[in-house]
Amino acid sequence: MTTAHLDPDVLATLRDIMGEDQFPVLVHTYLTDSEHRLAQLLAATDARALRDAAHSFKGSSCNMGAVHLAQLCGELEHLPVEAPTHVVADLQAKITVEFTAIREGFLAILDRSPLP
């Protein structure tokens, strides 16, 4: 039912709470919202905007069981203001790769779920 990138216990809880008919809606909402959050994170031009984008993406990802993605966003959120640009860029790249895996995992789950 899941990939190594998604916590199966969180997914099971979300399915129980949302029900089979609304779980796909939740996933689609998360994926759409996350595309926007990732774009904000990658476009951030100052430390505050970067931290805010990372914090927001971390919270929504954690709620959806994307634990490693949330961890990476937390690392980015807590970087010092004077962190070298290559460190920031490296974390942004890791977040992008992890989100791609998360998206693929959720899309695979949705292929097996009824759409509303």
C-alpha cells in the first residue's frame, strides 16, 4: 500500500479518518499544495522566506506521513542565516528528489484507490 518514503501507520490513520472516498481528495490536495510549497522553497531569496517555506512544507509533509521529507525540510528550516549557499542548494535538491519519490508513491496509492 505504500512506499519506503511514506509512513504506513500515518496513511492508515488518514484513510480511517477521511474514509475511502475522501482519502484521494486529501492526497490530491496535498500534492497540489506541495507543488506550490516546493516552488516557494526553491524561489526563496532570503533566509526568512526560506525558513517559512521549509516550515510550512515540513508540517504538511509530516501530517501526510512523508517523514523523511519533513526531516529534510526541518534541516533547511533550522540552518543558520549565514549557511553557505551550497549547503542550502544541497538541501533544496534533496527535498526536490524526496518530494518526487513521495509524489510517485502517492500516485501509486491513488491508482489503487477509488476516485471521488
